[in-house]
Amino acid sequence: MNIRFIFLITALTFLSGCSIFGGKEDISPPAKLEPYSERVKLIRAWKASSGKITKNNRQIQPILVDTTLYAASSAGVITAFDAETGKTLWNRKLKLNLSAGVGYGDGLLLAGTEEGEVVALYASNGNPAWVGAVQGGVAASPEGGQNVVVVPITGNKLVGLSATDGSLVWNLTESNPRLLLRGRGRPLVVTDVVLAGFDNGKLTLIRLDNGQRLWEVRVGDAIGKTEIERMTDVDARPMIVNDTVYTAAYQSRVIAIDAPTARMMWENEVSTNKDMDADEKHLYVVAEGDIVYAIDRKSGETAWEQDKFANRKLTPPAVLDEYIIVGDSEGYIHILNSSTGVIEGREKVGGEFLAQPVTRGQTVWMQNLDGDIFAWQLSQ
């Protein structure tokens, strides 16, 4: 066994267990929270329990569909809550440990396991619809539409399953880099196409019915002398606003793409592997070092950055009215002014937050690793 091979095994072992960017684990203590001028508060509307989540599993996250919030636990419990009151509508205990969920499509709730099981439940009542099998671990929440369920799996693969019975409809494989980050970005289904990022730095637009590639754009450039330096995973879920697609690659950049032509409109050299969010003016990104950026959606220029959260392991950002919400590993929720990035509110909750907050109007729902689900109302 040569030295290079030993190094790769060591690096892969290290990366598989870490939750932060590229395995470059920073053991520095989290930045101390500085005083701030409070201008806004969160008033708790309700609290419920959804079951614990295994640490570092950012592929499990709640979703909001109409008036119902759905959440999952690593132990395979999926629960439906009334989003307004927190009342449990139903819950289902699967005989599986989940690695990703919850996704949605065609009236189905979707989740998956590291062993390659894909589970579909009827969203209305939690009854089982089907269990499918794929050749690889489910690396991010499946998403559905047009009677096809799209599943990202290990090995840099994407498969389409029938939403009727879970049978294979199509599969797509990209070249697999030597090293990659743990997990994958969730695909984005838009009518009859799907946008999906891959571990080799590419974003691809795919026909939903047959898996045909319509175009692909290289988001990340593999630059560097070592395998770790050349990692360019596209792990942020792509976003589309009107005809513009926004995506990002680790150790590379954030870009905007004209969807009809696949032409890159701008780039900003900010590195992230976390989901993003946007409002009418800005794209919001939590980058390496836990720096929060606002990027002008039209020009790609950085509008502001907030660097007071070093090593606090922030969640992906979420837009809440005129503010930006992020959680951290110590159970704090931070409220930033979306125009300036200034911290204008903070709540101490407890329990590490990992998943992106879910927002609608002036309400935010968040799930921590202890399995607690919270709903808050914005109060100014």
C-alpha cells in the first residue's frame, strides 16, 4: 500500500465524520456573543417533539406544505404538525434509521436511508405508500413531481423512481472525485425538470420524465495541489427566481445562471456547502468561517457581511420578513437586518440547531438535534 493511498483512506475517514466544511475542522471555541441593540423579538407560539437527530446529519430537515409542518428523526419517526397550533396530526414509526428527509412530491412524504431504502408515505395521513431500493445510500432528501421521485445517492448518482410504486425510471451518474463532503444537496424539482448539484462541481438541468441532461454548468473549479484543496462539491440546494438559477460550490464560488441559456450571469468568490435563501434584493449565504453574506442578486456584488459568528456552526440562513434568521450550535437564534447585516435580535433556546429554519410570513419553525420543534412569531 503506497503512501498516497494511506493518505486518502485517512482523509476519507476524517471527512465522513465531520459536519463542517471539507473536514477542515476548527477546534477553536465559538466566538463570544457581543452586546447588540435589540430591535426585534421572537415570541414562541408553540413547542413540540419530533425525535432526536444524529449529530452532524444536516440531511434531515423539516418542511412546510400548505398548513402542515412535517419533521423526521434519525430513528425513523415522521410526524405531521398543524403549523399554526403545533398539534400532532399523525406520526409514523418506520423500522428504519433515516439518513435524509423529509422531502415532498405528488402528495407523498419522502425519506431515505444509508442502506438505500427510499420510503414514501401519504402526506395526508402517514400511511405507507411504498418502499423502493436504490444502489447506494440516500445522501439527501428525495423530491418529487410529475409522478417521478428524484433521489440523490452516494457515488455521485441521481435516480428517478416512479411515484406510483418506487420502481426505477432512470438513473444518471457523474464522475466521482476521490474526496467529497458528507452528504449531497437536495435536488430542486421545477414543473417538468430538476436541478441537481454533484460532487464534481457541476450543476445539471435534467428532464424529469427520462433523466436526460438538458445542460450542465461547472460551478466549482478544482484548483489546488492536494485532493482536499480540489474538493468542489455542489452541496447547496439550487434556487431559481424567475429565470435565474443561483447555486454554489464548496471552496469555489456562488454563481447566477440564466436558466434558458445556461449562461453564467455573475460569480462571487464565496465558498459554501449550505443551502441559501433570497429576497427581492439579495441572496443570503453562510460561508466558510460562519460569515454571513448578502449578495446583490442582479450584480453579484457583496452588499454586506457579518463576521461576528466565528466557529458558531451556523445553520443555513432563512429570510423572515425584513430579517435573516440563523441558528447555531449552542442553541441561539440570531436575527439580522436584511439590509445591513446588523444583529437586531437574539433568542436563547438550547439544543444545537443544524437544519435551515422554515419561514413563511412572520413565522419561523426550527428543529434542533434534541428533536424539539419550535414555532415563533416575529414581534417588532
